[in-house]
Amino acid sequence: MLLTFVIPVASYHEAAVERAAASVMSQSLPAKVVVVRDHDHRGAGWARNQGLAQVDTPFVAFLDADDVWSPEFLAAVL
């Protein structure tokens, strides 16, 4: 795999994260997803850094829990 999507999740975005993760899994190229839940309210920056520490692919993208990307996003960017 070439890319990992890191999705930080605050408590108020729990309902939306499944849709965001599904948009990653529907990419036309294979991609990984790392979801980091911020239960202690440390902030999106903290959650992104926690996710980045788990990445083992050459590329990383950050996706907010309430956003989705079209299935061709990864192919267009790469």
C-alpha cells in the first residue's frame, strides 16, 4: 500500500467517522486507514500525531471525521 489516511475523531464526530472511513475503503487504489479517538479532548493535532506514529506507508493524508473523499481522490493525488 502506498498511502495511509489518518482520521482524528472527537466525541462529537463519532457518528460521522464511519462514513469517512468508508470513503477511504472505497478508493480506487488500496489504502490503509488509522482512526484515532480523542477521548481526553487533547485536540485534533494530538490525534493526528498519534495516527502519524502508526503510519508505515510512504505517504499519509489526514481526513477529518466529518469529511469524505471521492473514490478517485487517491489516484488523482498520486
